[in-house]
Amino acid sequence: MFINKVLMSKVMIVSCAVGLLTSMLSTNASANYTKRSDKWEASFKVLNTQSTNIGGEDESNIAMKSDYGWGFTLGYNVNPHILVNFDFSSTTPSYAATLVDADDGSTYQINHKMDVLESQFNVVYSVFASQFTPYVQAGVGWSFVDSNIADGPPNSFCWYDPWWGYVCDGYQNTYNDERFSYNVAVGFRYELDNSLFFRASYKQAWINMSHSEDASIGSYNLEVGSIF
């Protein structure tokens, strides 16, 4: 309940800011008309994911900490208002997992780092057909989550290499999963005359977990890109 209230507060604050700037800019929105229509674009981004808690079965829990990551997008501007893009991001947040013994209910904690890879296909709507505009986004895709905790003993294999001769190596599987995910976002976009653009946004993503409640991860994103 507390997490939902915090999320709603964040969304309301950003939405109010978008509404205020929309009303301020509506009188001269066409002053700097965009040239992005019918063009491709790509961007590189840095992001900051927010801490969150994921409740599991029998009061088990994962407390995920805030983390910085990176990502990129590739998209096509159908017209000045509608952009369709592919969005990839990568983070490695620290987490504390509370495990519950199935026999006596005792608990113990594991502290580790997980890998979270997100791939989303988004539809982005820009309010104005201008170089500076607020926008909203919605998308679906999949997310890969790796706990980095071994799920069994290590494995090894050997082979004959034409350069190094007889070589052996080992690997170890970990608990990981690839799940359906979806997101919404609000933000602002500004384009320069030389086809460079900047975006700043707040995104809320949900990962449909298999044995726990959905992971709800908020993030602040800052992008720099080019229209071509």
C-alpha cells in the first residue's frame, strides 16, 4: 500500500508538471516546427532505477536497491506526433533476499547483485509537433532477470583447440528467468537544429514474475540522440 501511494505521488507530480508546461507552451507550440516526421532516430541513455520491494510466497521478499544503468533506443517517427521505438536498458542493482524455510518458517537473508535486462517496444506520443514537447509513452516487451545465485554445482567441459591444444573450461548455471513486462512513461523532448535531441523522462515498468508479485520498478531516464 505504501509503495502504491509513493508511485501515485510520483506520477501525479510529473503529470502536473507536464500539464503546466503544456498550457504554457500551447500558444507558441508551432513556432519551432519539428523535422522528425518520416525519419529514424537513435539515442543513448543513462538511467537511475528506484529502490523497490517484491513480495514472494510465504512472506519471502526481495528488497531491490536503487542503481544506475545504461541503454539505447532505435525508432521511427511515423509523423510529428507518433514515434514507434525499441528500447533496451541494463542495470545491476544490489538486493537483499529474505528466504523462508518451508519446514519451520525460519528466515535468513542473502545479499547479492542481480542483472536486469529490459527490452520494450513502445509507442510514444508527442503533444506538440515542435522541437520542444512533452510526451507520453506506453509499451510491452520482456525482461531478463538473473539472480547470480548458482542453482547447482559447476559444470566443466574439455576440447581440442587448434591453437592451444587440449583445453578445459567450466561454467555454472544461475537462477534466472525471462518474463513479460510492460511500461508507461512521461517526459520532455527537445531537438536542436542539427538533428540532435534530448529526452528526460520518468518511467514505471512492471515485470510479470512467476512466483511472486509483479516487480514494479520506477526509473529516471536521460537520453541524447540523433535524427537521421
